[in-house]
Amino acid sequence: MTPVEVRFLADVPGLAPILARWHHAQWGGLYTDWTLEVATDELIDHATRRAMPTTLVAMQGDAPLGSVSLVLEDAPELRDQGDAWLASLYVVPEARGQGLGVRLVRELVAFAARERVERLWLFTPDHAAFYARLGWRPQGSAKLRGVPVQLMDIVPA
């Protein structure tokens, strides 16, 4: 079996439209003006760099299995909360339960540390326990388009 590698989207820029479809299908309902076109444009932009904002992709051979992004703002309603966010952690359903989400989060946090991010934020509607197991701390709650979300942070090291 081919090992899974985590790479920058900049290494596989042609995957931006696929990732955008995944992300928009999963989280499009939380954002007012985040169309599939906007999601695609954001990821095409991420594919131009290996510095924040950017996206990491889990690959098995030529097949993308998941991704996670490091962004400056994840939701306009939360812009006063922080300036570096883990966003859009996604693993394809057939690859879930194998530790890939954990690996993507850990690699993104390590990358944030190398980028000298002092505090990394995220929000999650329903996976706070997953992130807490990885060292993320609860920092209150908010609502995005009526959906309650848990705010969490971590100091990258």
C-alpha cells in the first residue's frame, strides 16, 4: 500500500477545485457569501504559496484523501477573535477513522509554529472533543448563521 504524504497544495495545485467542492459541500451553509466560486478562488490562491495562508493536502499516490488550511480569517463574524485559524479540516469518508485528521491537524500546528504563529484558533460545530484530545483549549462559543460553534485555541509549539 502506498504511504500517505502530507504536501502543500502548491505541490498539487490542480486539486484546488476538488478541495473547494469538498469544503463548500461541508461548510457552505455556515457562511453568507461563500459560494463554490469563492471557495475555489481561495484555494487557487493557496496553491501559489507555502506560507500562510495556505493548505496542506494528504495524498496517497495521486489521490487526495483530505486537507486542512491555515488562514488569516475563517469567518468575518469572528475576525476580532484571532488572526490565524485552522480551517476546513476535511477527510474523505472512506479514509476516516485511520488517524488522518489527527495527522493533518498536527502537521498544520507544527507548520504554524514554524511560521511563528503565537496563537492558532479554530471553530467547530461538533468536533470539540476531537480537538481537545489534541491539546486545543475551549475559548467560548459563537453562532454562525444560527449554528452554534465552539471556539478553541492552541499555542503552536
